[in-house]
Amino acid sequence: MELRQIHYFLAVARHLNFTTAAKECFVTQSTLSEQIKKLEEEFECKLFERTSKKVTLTFEGELFRSYCEKINEFLEEAKSKVGKNHKEVFGKIRLAALPTVMLSWLPLLITEFKRDFPNIQFEMKELGSGDIEKSLSNYVIDFGITNLPLKDPSLHSTVLYKEKLVLITSKNEDSAKRNGQTVKLEDFKDEPFIIYENGYDLRGVILNAFFEAGCSPNIVIENGRTESIKYFVECGLGVALIPEAAIYYQPNIDNICWHYVEPDIVRPVGLATRNDQPHSLFLKKFLSRLIHFEKRKTFVQKK
């Protein structure tokens, strides 16, 4: 029996729902079910009764739950005695995130977290979605914040929010309108268009949006960095679609206009973790705060 199995068991016992428990534990439902099955095989009894409508604890499950809760109490007591407060906790969190995440709300979250855990170090990488998945699979990072869905089926994901893409134009262009207005994508099919280069998920999202609008973009520049694309637009070289969060850290925001597009173009952004990953206490606390971080809404106005 392993401590993570106790953690999984208590989550199912608390929610009586495997899907909800799996989300809480940052694992897939199949991984959770497999670990519960191993526990039942080890104890040679059923811990849960499962039907198509509900999950209930068996008599043996209720008994096992009381022991697991005592184990948890001892562990919490050990944590409080070994490290009397958060200021004495040392460790490192290794993460990778999309550029728009790294340059918008993520530093605010880390600032808040370090007030409670000042001795936790952060090793952060700014990567595209493909490299984030590779780094996670190769145990280079503890978790990633990336585009969804994930391509690697061995990884687990949790949706954090859905981010709109907005169309940006130079204020010198005739097409520029008041910020926040809604425009139709097909109206810009003949405009010089600046797009993300091959290898970036956003390129596929954008090309698909044009395809669904019944047209194709007039591509004049391809680039991989959002900051560069914004500067190209500012210089009057064309128009572009970028994530909404990116407009909030534009140094010269007064030199570009941004517009919502009809119909909406969105990309899901989420947390990516490994299914087999045991989480330390401070990493669990950080992931929990990440999922519930309210200030993220400052940069993602409409979900």
C-alpha cells in the first residue's frame, strides 16, 4: 500500500464519485480506478460498491476509511512539527508556460504564493505547447500551462479557462475601429496578415477559423513570438490574431487597436501534469491556488 493510494481512496470516499475524485487528485479516472482496484486486491475485499447510478462505501470500506483518516492526522501532525510554518519550507517548483501566460497573470500568482512560501524557488520556462508536453513527459518540469487538448495521451489535463483570440490592427490603418468592437473575419481576408509560424498550435486555430469563414488569409509575415507580431502590426505591416491576454502587456498599446471576432475564436488553456506524479505538499498548494486564481480574470475578460 502506498500513501498516494490512501489519498486516492479518501478522495473517492469523500465525493463518492470517481470523476470528481480524479480531478481533485490530478490524475485520470482510469488511473484512479486502477489504484483503488489494487487496494481491493491487496485487502482481498471490496471497498466500494459501484453501480451505474452511484458509488457507496462497503462495510470494509468504512472501516478502512477510519484508519486512513487517522493516518492523515498523523501525517499532518508530522508536517506541523517538522516545519512549524511555511517560512521554514524549502523546495523548488519547475514549470513551463505559454508566453501569454508567463507575461500576464502567472507572475502575480507566484508573487502571492511566495508571501506564504518565501523559500520556495521557481524554475520557469517559456515554451510552446509541443515543447511543454515533451518537457513534462521527460521529467524536466513538474507541470505545464498550455493549449488543450494535449497530444500525449499519457498526460493529464485540467481546463483552466477558454481564451479568445482578438484581431489587432494598426491605428494608422483604415480598418482600425474602437477597441473591443466586434468585426467579421471575412472582412479582413484581403488585408496583409501576420500569422504564427509552423509548429505553433495557434497557427492551426487561426487557419481553421478562416476556413470556417469561407476564406483564407493573405499571409505576408510568419513569426513565432507574439511580441514581435504585435510590433509588426504597430508598424503597419498587417493585421493579426493573438490571444486576448496578450493585449494587456503591450508596451505601446495606444498604437494598436484590438477587436473581438465574430464568430468567437477560442483556445482552451489548461494545466498539464503526469499521471504518475506524486506531488509534494507545497506543489499541491501551488496547483490548488493556480486552479482557483481569481486575478487571472483580469487578463481573460470573458470565458
